[in-house]
Amino acid sequence: MFPRYNQSTVSEFILLGFQLLHRSRIILFSALLVVYLVTLTGNLLIIILVSFTQCLHSPMYFFLSHLSFCDIMLTATIIPTFLHITLKNGSTMTVSQCIVQFNIFGVSSATESLLLTMMSYDRYVAVCKPLHYITIMNFQFCLSLVVLSWVLGFAITLIVTILISYLTFCNSHYIDHFFCDYAPLVQLSCSDVTVVQTVVFTFGIPGFVIEPMVIISTYVCIFLAIQRISSTIGRQKAFSTCSSHLAIVCMYYGTLTAIYAIPAGEHSSGMNKIVSLMYTIVTPLLNPIIYSLRNQEIKTAFIKLLEIKRC
């Protein structure tokens, strides 16, 4: 799939994860396994409910089902490796396997970021232009937005992955992390990484500047529109349509900001891993829970699904 690593003195990496005592490893392994199963179950349930429940065939839930698929991709890529690392107190991965893991992680993360931006626009139209909502957010337009998110997420990550695959690795074969992230791979390379860093910086501008600005702008308009609603019930109903998405956006970008706010260096590796744990494992777990607990339509659809199974 990727080019051969000519002149590379490193053919495999050792991921260290969290170096823990035996008892602590068992506790962490058990917790991770439970989180893994709950995350897969919750996100699969969202996809099933949206696919087979007529009342959930709306733009917001269409975007949500793709968000859940991104979370499944991310979880299935990171946690099984993390479980093995935790149980063995370290794990070996070939350079190819490491880069493939980074690629899948990158695609799911980039696509999720774009989908959250698309969902903010959907909420803006729903609150600020309710009479035109059905016309604007028609199926063809929503499908185009989703396809665009996946294509851009795949294309951007593929370019970065190809550039990384041409690097040679000879500085060390130890990765002090629980998965193959961009920063550890670049740090271990003995090649010139200027091109890779420039490309990542260029592609990172939309993800860390433009997309948050779009989301902030849409929510400023939403809050102003809510303030103009005369009745308290009307304001509460309008805000409830956005609260789940807003909670997920804050959690998603909050952890990302924390990751890149931590200065590089050995003293921060432990904190960096903890924040990455929030971003790669906790967030996919909480996404379906937040939407399930705060959304009456999903609760109703789930109850109906249980009733059908009982029959």
C-alpha cells in the first residue's frame, strides 16, 4: 500500500503506552475493554436507529450517523492496539502498520471535524431560517456535504500519509504513546521533515482556524435568534435543538486545544497521552450518550425498537 522504506534502519516501532504495574494494567485493561464495547454498541445503535426509524430521517440525524461511523473507525483503530499495549506493557508494530493506523486515525478525525462544522450550519438554518429549512437542507444538499467531508478528510490525510511513508526512521524505535500519532512519527524520523510539517500546517489552518470560526459564527447567529423569541418555551425548544451538538463541539475542540497547547518535550509526554486519551477514547464514548440523553426522538426510537424485538 505504501512505498518501501529504503535506507531506513528501523523496521518496527515499540509503543510504550502507559508504563504501569501489573495490577494497574489489569484495571486499565478492564476499563478500556468496557469502554470499547460500550462505544461500539452506542455508535452502532445510533446508526441503526437513524437508518431504520422514519422519524429520524432528517439532516441532523443523517450527519449524526456519519459522525458515529467516524467514532467507530477511530475506536476500532486505537483501542484494540491500546488493549494489547496495556496487557503486555508495550507492543510492537511494523512501520507499515504504524502508518496505516495513522492514516485511518487521520481520516476519521479530519472527517469528524468537517461533519461537526456541517452540523453547525444545519442547526443555524433550523433556528434562524426555520421556514426555509426543508428547502435548504434537502437530501441532495446534505448528501453533498457528507460526501465532501469524507473526500476532503481522506484526501488531506492521504497526502500527509504518503509524505510520512517516504521518511526514513533511524533516531529510535520507541514511541512513548499508545498509538501512532503524527508528532511521534515525525520526531523519530532522521529525514528532512520540512515538507511534511509545511503541508500539515497548511492543511491544519482550516481545521483549527476556519472551521471553529464557522461554528462560532453560526452559534452567535443562533443565540441572537433565540434571544428574539418572545416565549420562554420557544427559547428553550430552540436551544434544545442545538445543545447536544454544542456540547460535542466544546468537548471535541476543547481536547484538541489542550493537546496543541501542551509544549513539546519529555516532561509533557504523560499529560499529552492523558489528553489524547480524552480525544481518541472518551469523546467517541460520550458522543452517542450525549445525543441519547438529551434527545427525546432518539429515546422514543430506541423504546420502539425494544418493543418490536419483544414482539
